[in-house]
Amino acid sequence: MPHDEYAPIADLYDHVAPYRALTDIAFYVDAARESGGPVLELGCGTGRVLIPTARAGMAITGLDLSPAMLDVCRRNVAAEPVEVQSRIQLVSAPMTGFHLGRTFALITIPFRPFQHLLTVEDQLACLACIRRHLIPGGRLVFDLFNPSLDAIVNNPVGVELAPEPEFTAPNGRRVVRCHRTIAQNRFQQVGQFELIYDVTHPDGRAERLIHAFAMRYLFRFEAEHLLARAGFQVEHLYAGSDKSAYGSRYPGELFFIART
């Protein structure tokens, strides 16, 4: 079984303040309603977007490769009413090679899982899988961070940046998280990062958990060319989940709506 980079922190994910503050759920739920379903979400994680989509009455399949995140997602789904549970299916598979034997009106990739694909080959393999699983005229909706040139040039390497607000997990653990850049390959457009969770247990024991991962950044036209190569047409590009115009703020985000 491949290494699960989320294993140390999967049960903390839902309680991290920046994730709880994300405002993209309504954007993806609205896209699901507009599509009429069914929906496939890639990189569904703990169900942050998947469960609200099912609550809105949509049939949705969630796909993820992390056993730890899927375990948390199953627990979260099990806490929902039976009618919500009945709309949800979960699948363990890679984004670059899934075969579900059915098609969807909408496929989503919320909150940047596409950026964990570090090569053009993997990116195109993912987009090819998506296209095979969409009905004619079906849509792909996903988001990336818009690269900040200032951050690419000036982001310090090896420095733990200011911690986020402390949060308390349901079992009483107090957690403070910070992050640091381990390495940055500007030629491959890949950064190596660590999210550092300093945990204080109820008995006073201290523990440091590390979520280490790599991400590739994509610029706007690079992403559009990838989509074109894979047979998609971009319908909309927004600077954020509020559907603000691209270019209205910097760096903003890249929220794509593309159609087959």
C-alpha cells in the first residue's frame, strides 16, 4: 500500500481553523444543483464538500486515495441522516487511473487536489479519466491557487511561519499548526512543504505531527492549455468561489468551469 501522507493528521483535518473558514462549499453545491447530478468529487477527503452536496439532495460519489481520510469521511457520513447517507458512495482510487463504470453530469476537484499531480503526464491522465466519466456536455469544476510571483521569489525555505490560532480536538487535544517550505524547484514548479501540528494531550504530553507533501503550481494559461489538450472548453474562470472576475484581485484563486 502506498504511503498515506495524511495518516498522522486525518482526524484533525476537520478542526483546522483555515479549513473551517473556507467559503467554497456553496460554490460547489450550487454547481451540483445546476448539473442535476450525479456528481463525482475527486479528492473528497473527510467529506467537507461531499456531505453538504448530499444534504442538498444530490447523489454524489467521493473518490480519494488516502485510507485515513476516507476512514474519517465514513465516520462523518455515518453521523448523517439515512437519506443523506443513501446519496453517498465512497471509492478508494487514484485520480490518474480510476474506472467506475458509470458517467456523471458533474465532476469536481475542490480545494486543490489537482495540484498534487506533479507531472504533465499525471495531469493529463487525470483529465482523460475525468472526460471518460462525464456525460456529453458534462462539466468539470475545480480550483487551484493562483501563483504569487512574490511568494515564488521570496518565500523563505526552512522557516516555520507564524502559527495559526489554537484549536481543540473532540478528544481534548489542544493543537497549534504552522507551516514551512522545505524546498522549491522553480524549474519543475514544485514545492515541498510541511504542515506542523504541535499537539498537547489532556495529560500534558506534547507531540509534534508532520504532514509532508508536494504541490505543483500552475499558471492560468498553463491550466487552460492542459484542459484544451484533454478536450475541454473553459466556460468560466473566476478569481474565487464568490465568482469574482479573474484579475479583480491578486493573486486570488483560479476557479475553472470547463465543459466537454
